[in-house]
Amino acid sequence: MESSIEPNRRADRIILKNAMYYSDQHDFRLADIVISDNKIEKICLPNSIDGGNVMESTNLIILPGLINAHLHPSKELYGGLQAFSSISDVLDAVHRNNHLETEEIQGLSSLYSILNSLRQGITTLGIFTSRAEVDAEQAKKAGIRAVIHFSQNDQWLGKESKPSSSSLEDVIKRYSDCVHKYESDLIKVHPATASELSATPELMKELHKIAYQENKKFVMHVCEGKSQVEQCASHYGESGIQVLEKLNLLDSSTLLVHASALSDEDIGVLSGKKLNFIHCPVSNSFTGAGRFPFKALLHNQIGLGTDAAMVNPFHKLAFDAAFSLYFHGESNLDEKVNVIDLVDSITKTGASALGLDYVGSIQEGMFADICFFERGDVMVESQDPSLLFLDTILNHNPAHVMINGEFVVLNGKFLHCDFDLIKNHFLKNKKFER
Ligand SMILES: [Zn+2]
């Protein structure tokens, strides 16, 4: 049955009647769900509410909007160059093509990447970028919920070519300007630096202090493979984790991406702490950067990310989630990650890792970020509910996507933009040297 909600219309109050939804308790339940303004107001017994603006949902499976906690959307340009390669080779390809990357192309690439995420039911993105302004504009255009990890640096200890660098004062000024210009209900800007090689201890401490004061996260890539760990050790005499430990930065205001080449000593340091991580399994396998010890660090908030398209040719969050089931514990079942924890990592735990409250599950009082799949495509009764969740997002795109109580995709079509036009324009511009 088609929904009775008209496209382009934002109803103040919508009743999803007779809806099968994935609950906070990791099972499927039948209910009437009342969306009021931008929140899930009430979850009631099925068929218990009459009248009002009803969306008959008997034929739908309703999931919380998905969260891709880490990607570099403008790097979508480099997707599909190779099946795998070293980090240095990836960076070389980017540098070879750098002269072709205008701000306009970056914006287009970013917009395409964001819309392509939305189409798959992703309602929140953690966008890691040194050009926060460009990506914030595109996130705003697409109407997605986003935490922009504004990456700035004040040194470079690596052998690879140097990313841009500024003084501590300039870093803080540009960060505050960006916060004032772009923050809204949907967009937040958090302080970040590229990695343990890109910031002086002073800058790391300052960015962490800002994150703590503003109830945000200080974000950086860390221990991404052997070569990064070695370069850090040759400067500091210890790993990135140990540097952060000495600076007192390993706490709930810090969000670390990758952590895929940790020593036993690093894991020992982390076992007594509680912080936030983003696991990027396909990216880590692509670049041979090791494997994040998911099970050993499960006491932290762990989100999942696809990372840049250039290190993830399929660039599909659902594939990263499914891959995580088989990337871990290939010779020891004790290291296997529970499918419930994986679903949490792309929903509510991913949201917490990004520092977002009231996002990531279908519960009363949460923001109404929801994706709706056709139930006809999916069998419910006999499957493990969390496995069914993964199977659904891996094999289907949602029919409708709602963000902050508003439909962004309805019956497979974007309501506010022409996706095919943007896609064609993007593909025409994607002409890089392999
Ligand atoms: Zn990254």
C-alpha cells in the first residue's frame, strides 16, 4: 500500500500505524508510532490510535536511521581506482590528481557521496575534512544530520607529503568561525586533527580542551598501520596511544579513528579507560593497516565508518558491518563480534561515539531519524532480528527516509534535489589517472 503522506509536505504530527520496527531491545515489535514535530513522541500498541495524519505501515519494516561515523565525502572522486594498495600509493594517486580538484569538484563529489549515503538509509554522517566549509555546505544542502570533524594541523612528522598546517591561534579562529557559521539542529562542528603525526602536543591538548568544554569530541586518526606507528615512535619514542595517555587525553571527550595497529601495551593502557572509537574494517584491510581489536575494546563506544571512498571501492556501510562479522575471529570464535554490537555500532552506539544524544534508536523522545523498507522484500519471523537488520540494509535501499521528522526520500525519490542529475554530473567529472 502506498503511504497516504503527500510528497513535499511536512506534517507536524504523523502516526505510523501498525509498524514493525527494530526496537532498542534488539527485536522486532509491532506498534503505532507517533512522530510529533522532529521527535518520536509515543510508541503505542498496534492499531490503538485513530485519526490524524496516518501513514499505514503494515507493509513496512522500520529501522533507526543508520550512522556512518567516518568518511571523507569529497574523496568519493577517487573511488574504485584499485582493489587494495598501501597508504603511500593512495596518497600518491591523490597528489597526482590534485591539480584537477577544484573547490567546485570537491563540493560536487561531497554532495554525491552524501546523497548516495542517504539513499541507503544513512541519516547521520561523521564527516572528517580539512575543508569543513565545503562539506558543511553540502551536508546542509542534502538535509542530512552531520558531525563535521574539522581537521587542522600545526606540524607534520610523516615522510608522506605535508598536509596544510597553521598556527594554533589560526586553527582555533577558523574552528570557531565554522561553528558560528554552520552549526544548526542538524549540523555540529567538532575539533579534529589528521593524526598523531599532524599536531603538536600543545594543539592536541587545546583541541581536547575545546571538545571537553563544548561537550564535543576531539577526533583524530591514530595507529593506522605499522608505518604510522613507526613514524610516531621515531619522533616520540612511543606509540600514539602512549603519547595521548601521557597528555591525559584518553577520556570520553576523545574519539579515535582506526586504532588498527595497537600493541599489547597499547591495549593494556586502553583497558582501564573509556573513550570513543571508530572502526573502519574495509579501509584497514584495503591498506593493510591491521585490525582494530573490537572485542577487547567493547567497553568503549564504538562506531563504524567507511572512511574515504578511495580506500573502500564499494563504499557501503552495510558491507562494512557485514564484513566486520567475518573480519574478526577468523581463527578464534572468541574474537567474533556479536551481530547485536555491530548493529549498535551503526545506530545508537555510533551516535554516542559521535557525541550525539537522542539519535540512533526508535524510542520515545528520540529524534525522528528513521528508514522505512518494504516489508514484502523481507522475511521476519524465523531470522535472528539483528542479522535480519543487516541482511535488510545490505540487500535493499529504503523506500522512505526521514530525518528530524521530515521525509527526505519518499517512494525512492529525493524530495529536495535531483539525485540522477547530480550523479551524472559527478560521474562525468570523475576522470582521474589510475
Ligand atoms: Zn579517515
